[in-house]
Amino acid sequence: MKGFGYLVKEGFKNIYTNRIMTIASICVLVSCLVLTGAAALFSVNVTAIVSEVEKNNETTVYILRDRGEIEAKQIGSQIEAIDNVESAVFVSKSEAVEQYKQTLGEQLFDRIKDKDPLNDAYRVVIKDLEKYDDTVKQIKAIDGVESINDRREFAQKLSTISNLVNLISIAVVAALIIISLFIIANTIRATMYSRRFEISIMKSVGATNMFVRMPFLVEGMVIGIISAALSTGAVALLYEAVKRVITEAAGSWITVLPFSQMVVPLAISFLVAGILVGFFGGFISIRKYLKKEGNEILGW
Amino acid sequence: MIDFENVSKTYPNGTHALNNVSLHIDRGEFVFIVGASGAGKSTFLKLIMREEIATSGEIIINGNKLSRLKKRDVPYLRRHMGIVFQDFRLIDKMNVFDNVAFAMRAVGESSAAVKKRVPYVLDLVGLKDKMKDKPSELSGGEQQRVSLARALVNNPEIIIADEPTGNIDPELSHEILELLTQINSMGTTVLVVTHEHELVREFNQRVITIDKGKVISDSAEEMVDLSYGYDEGYAETYAEAPAPAPAQPDADVDISSFSAAPAEEPAGEEEPYDAGEQPQYPDNVVIIPD
């Protein structure tokens, strides 16, 4: 299109002229994108954890503390005797203490060691995961078994939370997208009002609708691009902070995916969403103006 | 050039703005449109600019029927017209140069073309020295000349001036009409809507009087329909106005400083509107290329 450079320049001029409204639009759009991004990253992590847990067919079976080592070995034999159990490796209380020491560090471990929280246990590998629930029932039925660390149950709980978070996010994001569209459309409408003289002159000298529309679309899209960039930065900071907290609390038990693995698709999604919201915000507000002619544009 | 064939216009609120109007304006004519407030003059101009669509009848410009003109082609029709408004409609934050350049930029002209053409047109209207001034620093007459330069800058075939002297001093009004006459002498069709009887008489051009939505007199046809009642005596004033001026240049006007550059069409753009013939310029017009 001829004069494209001029139109883009006009779009940037609009942004500067209406900077307060532009900042308001950017703030709303950033909150919308950050919330969407946070929900998406949470969901991605939960899915990764769930699939990891589901892939892992190792389950820890704890033995009652009043049972001696010989009784514990007998329980192990009974576990191994179950059809769907491939192996059962004994982990003594002292081995478990060493592992905890490594995970928690000496200092933290010293604080809890008096409480003697550990049991003898078996690491049981299950053959067919489809029969997992039946096998767990059979193990629980063995005399002397205190509990089973069923990570699948945890995975299921996590999935339920994730689904709930996703549902809430969708509702919040839908509301925020509508608010963003509304605010961007109003920002651009304010620009158009301040430039109504120019629009009426443009139309009277024979500017095409596309030509009249272009600076306002550029304005909307630039708002979208700036919001996308800010949102990516904000989500990165937020993600790293949350990751630090989770890693400190859960140690190696929960693996949080590195942000670098997700930054590209996240930034691209933000960019596309930002541009689309900005473009449609501009499009909606100018559509009404373009239908008007002459003095109608000036509101006379 | 411009034909109205039994054109009527009724607005959605029931106002009958024009009632069965038929007239013909030739290429290169200078026409005054006069009439009382609410007579239908503005509607007449809006119909030509295709801001409004006739309720019935047909408007033909350069052989193109406006009723058949697609909405997307309206901008191309308007590129053949230059509009001068009573209130100038200059953009305060832009200087004189940018106000005129704006009309070129709006149709996608390159900045090189703008830089070449705008000073030239401002020179034509005598404002070359005021290119960097803001409209607020100019007198009413100067502001109207900027508005005229903006109307001229895209080389239109028709200049439509809606009350061009309505907001300026009487002595400056004469100057503006003088400029319009000079522009007309180069072959551009000029339509001027005005209330100023003295000016109309002085300039000795074709006068079309509209009252209550009808053409009640047209000096070109020496027609008067006195059966219509009208308030401000337009018919009495203009019924015996002189015959229309020929569409030839006025020999007394010094036009050597004026451009008769052919109408430019933005290259590379679709031009669905048929411009028809370009104005025929007299031999003594110096054609300065853009």
C-alpha cells in the first residue's frame, strides 16, 4: 500500500497523543495475558508431573514399626508372591534416614530426627499398571503393611486441582479479554474523536476506508505487542519466583519445568493474542466511524 | 459533467430536501448555487459528493451513475473533487504545509510528490511564505486560501465550495472568489454555494436558485418559476441574472502563474471510477508538471 510508512507513523503518533489511555489498555491486557500464561504454565507442569507419576510404576510400601526385620522380610516375600508384582526391594529405616539426610540437609534433618518418623519399607515395582488398583488392594491386605505411598492418588488430586484452575482461568481470562477489547476500543475511539476532523477531511478527499483505518489498527496492534512483551517478562519473573519456592519446599520430589523450555511458545502465543485483541479493538471502534459521512463524523 | 435527472431526496425523518430536480452542469462551468437556509443546497452538494444517496432519480457525474456506484468506489469519485468548507476545517496542530500535504497523504501520495506539489499550490494561493505558520496565526481570508490550496492539491476536476466566504470579511470574500474564478479559467468546474448576493451579481456567472427543494431559477435556462413562494427574494435577485459564463478562460485574468497540471492519479492504485475526459486547458496556460 502506498504511504504505508506514513500510516504506521500516524499510528505511533496516536499512541503518544493518547498515552494515558494507552497505558490503561496495556495494563489490562498485561493482566489478562499474565493470568492466561500463569494458568497455562501451571497446567503444563501438572500434566508433566502426572504423566511422570503415571509412567513410574514404583510404589513405596511402609511396614508397621512394631515389626522386626524378620517379619519385614516375610512381608516382602508375600508382596513378591502377588502376580502383578515384578520386584520388591527392602529399604531399611537406616537407609531411608540417609536418603532423607541427603534430600533435606543435615541441619533440617537434625530438627526432625528425634521424632523418628521413618519406617522400614519396600520399593515395589508393578508389572501391569492397568491392574494397579487391584494390586494395591492386595498389598494393603497383607498383615503388617501400614500404608502405601500411592503417588497416583496424588497425581489424581493434582489433576483435579489443575482442571479446576483451568476452568477458573478460562472464566477470568474470558472476562478480561472482553474488558481488554472494551478498553482498547475506547482508547482508539478517544483517538478517533480527537482526530475526527482529520478523518472527515481524509474521507472528503477520497481516502479509502482501509487508509483511514490503518493508523488505528497500527495503534491497536502496537498496544498488543507492547503488552505481549511486558507479559512475557512478568510471567518469567513470577515463574522463577514460584519455582524457587516449590523447589525449596518439595526438593527433588516435584520437578518444575525450566522456563527456557516454554518461553518461545509462550511469547509467540502472547504476541498473537495481543495483536489480535489490539487489531479487533481498533477494528470494532472504527467500523462505526467509517459508516458516517461528512458532518456526521464531526457529530454535527 | 454533472447531471441531475428528476432527483428527489427525502431523509428518514420525512424531510423532503430535494424534489424532482433536473439540471446539467458542463465541464469547466462556474456555477453559484443560492437559496435560503434549508432550501436544499447542502443536500445538493452532499448528493454530488455521494455523502447522501438520492431517494429517486439519477445523478450522473462524468457519465457514471452514482446510484450504481459501489461503496468501495466512492473514494475514487471524491478524488475528482476538491471541497472548500465555510469553516475552513484546518487542523490546528498542523502547520500550513502539513494541512495541504494531508490531502495528498490521505490518498497515498509519496512524500517526494508532496514536497514538490504543496509549495507550488501554496504559491498559487499566495501563501508560500506562510508554509510554517499554524492556522491560528493566519487571518480568516488566509485560512480559507489554505483550505482552497488543500482542495486544489490533488488536481480535482470539480471544486465544490460550501459558503467559502461565510466566515471571512467582505473584502476578502472578493479575493477568494477571484481565486476560484482563476481556477475555473483553467478548466476546473467550480460550484459555489453562497448567500452573498452582491458577490454573485459581481461575478457574473451561472446562478442556480434552489428553494424548498426545487430549482426555481437557473440563469442558464433563463427560467423562473414564480409560482413558488420563497422568503429571501432569491428568485427576484437572480431570475434576471446574466446568461452563464462560457466555460472558457477569462482573458482578463492573469493565469500565467497557475498550474493546469493534469489530474494526477495515484499510480499503482485501482481506479474504478471513470474520470472521463480531463479538462481542456487553453493555449495560454502554462502547464507545469508536478
